[in-house]
Amino acid sequence: MSAARVNVRYMVDDVDAAIAFYTLHLGFALLSSAAPAFADVTRRDLRLLLSGATSSAGRPMPDGRKPEPGGWNRFQLVVDDLAAEVERLRAAGLKFRNEIVTGPGGSQILLEDPSGNLIELFQPRK
């Protein structure tokens, strides 16, 4: 496996659940695990760092705020057939934040991981 070129960190509620989600449903491979604190998974040039509350990334900030999962930031996975991918993932019981929307560049939908972090599935306009 070649080294990933882009690293993204997601705070997660349950590292093992996140590993299962990304490897079983989105084609990531497990690189390493120190669950329940941390794991990293890869897909092509993306290395996704999954950090639990007991990881160093989960420590409170000096002002007391705690890193937490969720929000609106996301990474994008390009797919060939968005409708088929959504159907497959819905059949597996996965949660989406919206329905497919289409714009000038293509179509997209927001998939939630078990902690509420977003993955944008995108099909470019042909």
C-alpha cells in the first residue's frame, strides 16, 4: 500500500464502531488501531485519523472546550453512480443528513458516520 498524501482527523465517540463503518461500508483499510483511543484507516491517498476521547487529540483546550465529533466539515468521495451508492448504503442502515442535491458541477449527498461526522458522496456531471 502506498503512503497516504492527505491526512484528516475526525473525533469519534467509538473508535471500534468508526473502524467498522469506514472499512465495511466505504472501502477503507485499517492501517493501525490503539482502540479505544485511536485508529487510522486509509483509502487511496487519504489517511483518516479516528481519535476517541482518550486520545491526545481529545484533550480539552486551555479554555476548557473539548474536541467533539460532528459539525459540517467533511471530505469528499467521488462515486460513479451516486443513486446506486446511496441505495446500497441505505440498505445497510446508514444515515444521511439530506437527500441528493444537484448543482452545476454534479450531485452530492451527506453521509454521517456513527459519530455524526460527514462524508460527502459526489458524482460529477458528465
